[in-house]
Amino acid sequence: MSTFLFILIGLAVLLLPVIFVIGLYNGLVKLRNRYKNAFAQIDVQLKRRYDLIPNLVESVKAFMTHERETLEAVIQARNVATSAREHANTADAASIQQLASAEAGLGGALGRLFALSESYPELRSNQNMLQLQEELTSTESKVAFARQSYNDAVMHYNNKLEMFPTNFIAGMFNFVPATSFEVSSDAERESVTVKF
């Protein structure tokens, strides 16, 4: 019986580290999936935003016939942002930064459009424009919330990735740090004000 007990103790000593490593690995996978899901939520809101922009431009076109250059800039910025969104990859820091820059460009173009719209009182009272304003305002809030959620998930994952003893497991299984969705200049930090 003592041999059996000795074997059981030996197995337990061998299995405990394996179970510990499995737990750390699964924790990293769970956190990685959480930040990827959070990025997917940003993606959903950005697509919604991009889908609203052509409607906005079409509604504004009838009123702002002399502002063709501004309208074309909004469409161009939307196309650049859409392309950046389609190529964004959470494992590629450069693609996340390109998306953030494209978003900043789109925000600037929309800001110029909204500033020009102040000169058109009939545009500010148009029912379709009021509805688009409400939808864009709601979408901007959702985008901001999704970015915050993503950045929180990235921070939690990166913290776990760097902490002892998880950092050894992360290195063994090629877990890499995630990139936050950050803006690179103070001008990009200003939110788009939707007002007609």
C-alpha cells in the first residue's frame, strides 16, 4: 500500500505543474479572445457609421451645391477609413494605427462638412437631416464606448502577458502584445460634433 501511495504522490507532483501551465495558457487565450471580440464590436460600429455617411452626403448635396469639394473629401475619407477597417488586424500594430489615422481623417472631413452646414438654415431644419444627426450622434457614442472597451481588454491582456509567471507561458506559446486603439495627435482626440 505504501508503494501505491508513493505513486499517487509522484503523479500529483507531476500533474500539478501541468495543470498550472494549462490554466495559465487558457487564461491567456480567454483574454486574447476578449480583446478580439472587443475589436469586432468597434468594427460593427464603424461599419454602421460608414453606411450612414453616403446617406448624409446625398441629403446634403441638394442643399450644398457649391460645396462639392467638401462632399468629395468626406466620401474620399470614408473610402480610406473603410479600406483601413477591412485591413485592420489586431495582431498588426501598423494596421490598427492606420485605422486610427483613417478615422481621424474621416472625423476631420465630417467636421468641415458640419461646419459648412451651419450656413444653410434650410438644411438644419430638414427632417431627413435631423434623423441622420440623431443616428450619427448615437453611432459616435457607440464607437467611443467600443474603443474604450477594446482598450480595456487590450490592457488586461497585455498586463497578464507581462506578469510573472504567465510571461514564460506567453513566450513559449508565442502570445504577442496587443495594440491599443489610440490617436496620435491632439487634433484626432476631438470628437466629431454632429449638429445641424
